[in-house]
Amino acid sequence: MPYIRFVMDRAGKVLSSRLERSSGFPDLDREAVALPKRAQPLPKPPNDKPGDTIELVVPVEFSCGDLVK
């Protein structure tokens, strides 16, 4: 499972995204890094979180069980 690190601003715009830990599959890693940009605008962070930007590290889980028959 790849982990990505991304930075977003208070409006939900993704400022950067990079691979934090590889899944071992380059195609999945590339897709995980691209995911936050496609999903923007992200929900705005809570007001109790200080700063102009928020940095998160999150796992990205892929499932293709529905594709296998």
C-alpha cells in the first residue's frame, strides 16, 4: 500500500504531493501521487488547525476485486 505526503492550503487546493512509501508497484505509486490533485478541491481543514497550509501523510488503498471474475 503506497503512502503519500501532500500539502494543501486552507481553501482545499493541493499544493504538492509526493510518494512517502512505495507499494512496490510503480503504476500504483504514480496513481497514488496523482490522486490528490484530481480530487481537489479537498474539504477545507477545520478552523482549529492553525497555519496557512496543512501537511498530511495518508495511505492509499487500491481495490480491484470487482474487476476479477
